[in-house]
Amino acid sequence: MNVKSIYAAPSTFDRAIAAVASAGSAFSNGLWIPFAAIWSIGIMLWLGGYAQSTHGYAELYQIGGQAALDGYFATVKSANLTMFQMMSDGLSGHSIMIGGVLKGWGLFIAFAVTPVACVASLAGAMFTAYVKQGSRSLR
């Protein structure tokens, strides 16, 4: 008697769980390395912006003294910039902060590009594993 069992083909739920497990396995087996490298580049740019601002503070102090430095800090503090405003000002190239462009690009790469790319990559890996699971059950 050639009767198929109801357990012969995996259910959609089983395929989804297997896809998540496959994507997690791929991520733990080295898929995270490019994202860590991109994140590191963003953090290095961000830190480079802080190094540039430290150098700028020293120059501002040498040129204008304590009054110039206090005026600069008062201007930046009155702007009351959030992280997203720092990022958008840096990306546009019109930051009021010394080293603000590098800080903005670093924040954008580290906290906007990398997470979106990581989520998109994991979603692609899960979709591919889900489709592969389905094609195996159709054979």
C-alpha cells in the first residue's frame, strides 16, 4: 500500500523554523565578519572626528584664547544637537562642530548602514533557506 503519511512533508511552520536556524548557523559561521569590518570603519571615522575636534580645540585656543574656546562651546551647546542631527549635519557637510563631518559619517556607517545591511542579509539567508526547504519537500 502506497499511502503518504501526513508527516511526509514538513509544514510551513517547520520550514520557517528550519530557515531561521539555517540563517543563524550561517551568521555564526562567519557571516558577521563583513558587518563587523564595516562597523569598525564607521567607529574609526567617528573616533577620527573626535581626534580632529581635539586638534581643532587646541588650535582655537592658540589662536583666540580661552574666550574663543568658550564661545565655540557655548555655540555648540546652544544648538542642542541629537545624534541624528549630528549625523545629518555631517552627511550634508554643514556641521557646526569641529570634526562634525567625520563624526556624522562615522555614526551613519556604524549605526545606520551596518544594522540595515545585517538585517537584510539575514532576511535573505532565511528566505533562501525557506525556499530550499520547500523545494526538498516537493521531490
